[in-house]
Amino acid sequence: MSTMQANTAQKKQRIGMIVPSLNTIGEDDFRQFCPEDVAYHLHRIRLRKEGGVVTRDSLLRAHLEAIEEASYLKDLGADVITFNCTGASVSNGTRGDWSLAERMEKELGVKSSNTMVAIKRALKAVGAKKIVHVCPFADKFSNDERASLEADGFEILQSVGLNFVDARQAALMPPAQLVEHALQYAVPGMDAILLSCANVRAFEAVEELEEKLGVAVVTSNQAVLWDVLRQVGWSGDVPHAGRLFKR
């Protein structure tokens, strides 16, 4: 490597992302959409030990362990660290997402965020107040996400859980199926539709959905990528990533 190449590599901003141990889509989405001049590094957290079944206890356990697990990403010199699990980020109360980001940043001394914090910032960036929310899991989980969004002033016109119980099965849904679900649950007067969960292929569906619905589409991984890029000072458009990246 030449000196110029080495210096360029050293100047790269580094994103650290914690994902659940069963998550495959977050990494795929970052590989596809993260700009080449920004590096990203993943660390996996054991979200559950019982197959792929999502439980409230496992989500809360991951939430409480997130700061300690994030320290591994601090070690490599990450410029920002995000905890990317939508359900876990809201598992400790309606303001637990903001509290976690603040505590992580204070304890680690690194810019920090998480999925729900990123989603809220993204929705505000596209000017969305009236939201349709689609979550792949049961209503008890979608209701937690809804409550967190409402606590920050968003009006949820409709919130739907698709009743998956295994996160790995949710990851197998093709983008076209997510498009169908979104079109099915869209309602008049919405400003945006939110497709939550970091382990579904919603990011790939954004462009098509925005064309068909005429409103902004926000997804967990899209919002997380946008959020951390802004925190490291990167700005610009990402091809096929939706209206959010044009803000």
C-alpha cells in the first residue's frame, strides 16, 4: 500500500454497529448501501438462546447489556456506535431508547445511538407526523414500538404486527412481500410509512414503495445508516435509499 493509500485509509470514519446474534439483514443492508468511503464494523450480541423466538425478556436483556457490548467497538476506534435492534431499543420503557443512547455516549465517550432513536430522527427529518407502522412480530411488540413513537409526539394512524415468532423466518420475506404489506396497510393522510425491524429486507423496498405511495418510507436499517452517517459528518445522497437521504 502506498503512503497516499495508507493515509486515505486512516481518514475513514468508522461506524460500529451492534446487532442481535441471529441478524443477517443489517449486515447485508450496510454492505449494499453504506458509502465506500466510510468503514463499518459489526459486533453481535446474544439476543436469545431459545431458537429464533422473540421474547420480551430477551429483548430487555440485550438492552441492558448493550453498553458493555459496545465497549468492544470502542476498542477499535469507532467514531459512532449504534445498537441496531428495534424491539430491544424500546424494551425498557417509552423513553428507554433516548436514555440508552445518552448513557452509552456518557460511559463510552463515543457518539452513540440506537434503532428507535434513529427512526425518530429520520421521521422528523422527512417531516412526518402521521405514521403507518408495520412490524413483523406480534402486536405486543408492535405496541411497544408504537408507544415509544407516540411518546415523542408522532400520531400513529395504524400499527400492524405481522405475527412472526421467529426472527430468522422474518428475514426470509422478499422485498416484494414487504411492498405488498405496506400497500395493504397504507391509509389516507399518512405522511410516512415505517417498516420496522433490522432483520427484514425493508431497505430494498424503499424506492419502489415511495414511488407507489407518494410518501416517505422509513425502515430500521435505513434510518440507522442515515443517522450514523450524519453523526460522523457524512452527507449526501445514497442511490436507491429513499427520500431520507435527500434531506
